[in-house]
Amino acid sequence: MRYVLDTNIITALIKNEAAALTQVAAHREDYLYLCPPVYYEAMRGLIWKGASAKIATLKRLRKTLSWVQLVDQDWERASQLWADMVRQGKQLSDVDLLIAAIAMRHDAIIVSDDNDFDSLPIRRENWRKP
């Protein structure tokens, strides 16, 4: 299986939350993707807080996960998803739309504690719950 990890799951891993760590260990044979929008979102918060130890942990975590880059197709799909959601009266963050586009391209499941993804045509799991 393929999984794209959302920022709240990366944060849970940085904080050593047991449920998230257990799920990552259980999925060690699967592809666990980290993408630039998630890395950016996590990094900016840690820089803002001055959390240098957690920044180092994030950098180490990046090396253990599969890095998946954004491509033009992702930007176009995220744009379409944005338009579709606005037509339905919903507003999702650009980062979430880019994560969804990457997951769709890789036929992956989004791992997130954020139910905003449930509005999109994508599968989601929450690894923060035991």
C-alpha cells in the first residue's frame, strides 16, 4: 500500500505519539510518502516556535520516508479540486489540496487526523487513534 502522511501525522511522529509510531511500525513494508507541502507546513511551524530539536527530528524523519515531489499534474489536479470544492460551498487549504492531488496520482491513502479530506474523492486513515 501507499500512504501520504499529512502534517498532523508528521507532528505526531515528531512528538513520539504512541498510536502514530505503532502504525508506522505496522506499515514498514508499505510506501510512506512525505511531500514538499507537508514538509513546508511542518517546518514553518517548528521554525516559528524555535524548536531546533524538533527541526532536527523532522530532518531525520524526512530521510526515513519516501520523498515524493510535486509535478505539474498535481498543481492542475489541485486546481480542479479547489474549483469543485468551492462549487460545493467548501473551502479547503491549498496544502490539503496538493496533498490530495499527490495521493490521487500515486493511488495512495492520505493519513491524517483532518476530516476535511473526507470531502474529496480520496481515501483517508487516521493513525493518531489507537
